Amino acid sequence: MIKRLLTILFCILPLYAIAEEVRTDSAQLKTDTVMEQEHYRYMIDLKRQPDAIRAIWLGAIAPGAGQIYNRSYWKLPIVYGAFMGCGYAVAKMQGKYSDYKTAYKDLYLDNEAGIVDPANPDPTKSYIKVLPEGYNINRMGGVSMYIKTLNNWQSKYRRYRDLSVVATVAVYALSLIDAYVDAQLFDFDVSEELSINIQPQIYLDTYTQRTAEMKLAITF
């Protein structure tokens, strides 16, 4: 009986050793395959890494092209929305400035020619068209006061137009800076275990006898 058991045991042991070897080789093959896949993904990421200078040049040629080149498509609504808002402001303020500039010039020349009739004004005149609803020249304080008001209004809208242009240039510059920084930080990896640890610690200063301080540790 014992001999039979020993015989069976000696027959099973080689099979078990072969099975373990096969399992070990299979696990190693899986590990090698995973490493090869990770290396392949890493090489693809390196090939896809954008060039910061190219991102700037593309963004300079066409607003938003730098973000497209960096594949930051979610930023496009922000970039184009900002440009559209600034463009609308520039056009709106330019239109107001042109209207009040023309009205000021026409009223000044008509007043110098003595053809302004505050009681019966010509409704086709530019300075009548820009009057606030329900107002006339007399209600604006007379011709002289209305001339000053038109001059102030044209100056105000010229300033608003200039500020809108400055805002447009600022948005343009920020889009280029964003494209450059985004390209530079394309492969920057931040650990998911980012943490901040604040704790007190003992510190002995023999000169001032100060022994308390706060320690801040950032792990990433």
C-alpha cells in the first residue's frame, strides 16, 4: 500500500512542477506584455508631445490654433468666446463714438452758421437722432450745453473703444501664453498622492530660546 502511494506521489510531483513552471512563465509573459504596452504608450506620448514654439506661432497666426495643436480642445470655447466678446465691444463702442462724433461736428457747424432752431429742429440731423428718448435740445440745456454734452459723449465712447481694443490685445496675448505653457507642461506628471502635512515641531535656539515652530511638508 505504501509503495503504491509513493509511486503515485512520484508521478504527481513532476506534473506539479511542470504546472508551476508553466504558471510562472505565463505570469512573466503577462508582466513583459504589460511593460511593453506601457513602453509603447510612453513612446507614443513622446511623439505626441507638442513643441512650445510651434504652438505660439500657430496661435499667433490664428487665435485658438495653439490650443488645437496642444489638443486642449476644451479651451476653445473660452478663447473664442473672449475674442467674440471683445470684438463685439470694439464694434459697439466704435459705432457709438462715430455717431456722437458726427453729431458733435454737425451741431457745431450748424450753430456757427446760425441754422439751428431748437424749437423746430430738423429730425434728419445727426444730433437730433442721438438725443435720448423724450429729450430735445432745450431740455438738454440749450445748444451750447448740448454741444459740450456731445463732446463729452464722444470722448467717453472713444475711451471705451480704446479699452476694448486693449482687452482684445490682452486676450490675444493670454492665448499665446496659455499655448506656450500648456505645451511646456504637456508631460508634467503630478502624483495622485499629493498631500500637505502641517505639524508642530520642537526647535531649540540657544540665542533667542525659541522652541516652537510650524513645519509644512508637501508630498507629490
